[in-house]
Amino acid sequence: MAMECKDTLELLPAHVDRELGLPEVMEIERHLQTCPRCQAEYAEQLALRAAIGRDVTYFNVPSHLESRIQAALPSPPLRAPLPAKRTWNWLAMGTTLVSIIAVAWSVSLYMILPSADDRFADEVISSHVRSLLTGHGVDVASSDRHTVKPWFNGKLDFSPPVYDLTTEGFPLVGGRLDYIDHRPVAALVYRHRQHVIDLFVAPITGDRKDIPPQSLSRQGYHIVRWAHGGMVFWAVSDVEPAQLGKFREVLLVYLSGG
């Protein structure tokens, strides 16, 4: 049974936060393809989360607050020191051992947690695979950059660079709005023979200097990440790594005005 608007609208917040399983994601994506009302609500929720992440105000706790709280707390009663005992305090030893184990476990957990780049790479691959499985690869289907680029106006707080690379063997298929790393991003879709290449584009946060290409492979998919001109780019595909590298080189020529 196809998912109805009521069910879709209830699940949209979790869908935006990537909290749903693949079956629910596929059902929602199918519904969004044919329902303008839910498409509009989905776009509004993406924009709202982006605005909150961008414009939320944070307050720093005053440095003197801790001392004021400590001063307001009652002082613990003084106790006479207990005479030294030569017997072992097994309870204290057990508590200490538990503390040591807890600290060791916390350190080991911290060591195996994925880095920010690893988490971003996982999101990029997940978005790429999900678009292939659901058949929702593009929101605007066109090889004309003058059609695809203006489509993002009003949907993003930046203008992604869009180029058709047909003459170099990487024709532009279209674009879509995606949500990665807690913000909307542009996903430009290219093709190389039978392979789909998703190019995710977002503004650089922090240091805006260019970053040389960094490559990695996971689950049979290959990724190239780099930064140029104030934008960060993530290209992902199951195409051969050499061809994905060529795609980046060709695109870089256009980005550099060549």
C-alpha cells in the first residue's frame, strides 16, 4: 500500500534527521515524487533546520557562576579523621577498580568513534545509494546548466557552481536538494557511461583555503573530496577511481575558469 500524506507528514521530521530505516525512506521518497504538498513541507523543514543551525544564538556561562553556586551550597559537616587501619577496604578497592574500567572503556570508545570526515563520508554514500534505490536521483532533470543552477535559488543560502561536462565524457543529468551534515546541500548528478556520479557541494565552514583531493573507498563506492573557491566538493560513485579522479580534474578546470 502506498504511503499517504498523513503518514508522510508524520515521518518527515525523522526523515530529515535520517532516523528512518531504508523501507520507510523508500516509501517517503516515492510519495514525495508525486505529491507537491508534501514536497513543499519537506523543503520547508530542510530550510528550517538549516536556519536553526546557522542562526541559533549560543550563550556562554559566566566564569563566576560556578563560584557563586559553590558558595550558595551548604558546607559538608566536618568529621574527625578515622584511625588508620591495616585491613584492606575491599569496598573502596572495588569502587576504584570499577572507575578504572569505566575510564578505560570510555577511552577505547573515544578511540573507535568515527571522525567528522568519516561521518560525512558515510552520509554521502548513504545519500548516493538511497537516490539509486528509490529512483529519486534528481529534482530537476536537465543537461542545461542555465536550467539546473537557477533551480537552487531560494532553496539554498549559496549558489553552487554548475557545469555540463558532456564533451569530456561526464554529461550533466540534473540536480537535487539533499541534506547532509545537518544542512541542505546541492547534489549535482552526472553520468559516465552506465555509472552515476553524485557531486555534493556546500560552502566551506571555518578556514576557506583550498584543500587538495582526498580519496577513499567504502562498500564498493569511491569518494573524492576537495575544496576550491570557498566550496567543498564530495564526488561519489561506483565508477573506477581513476575515472572519478579524471572527473575532478575536468571539473577543476571549469572551476578555475579554464
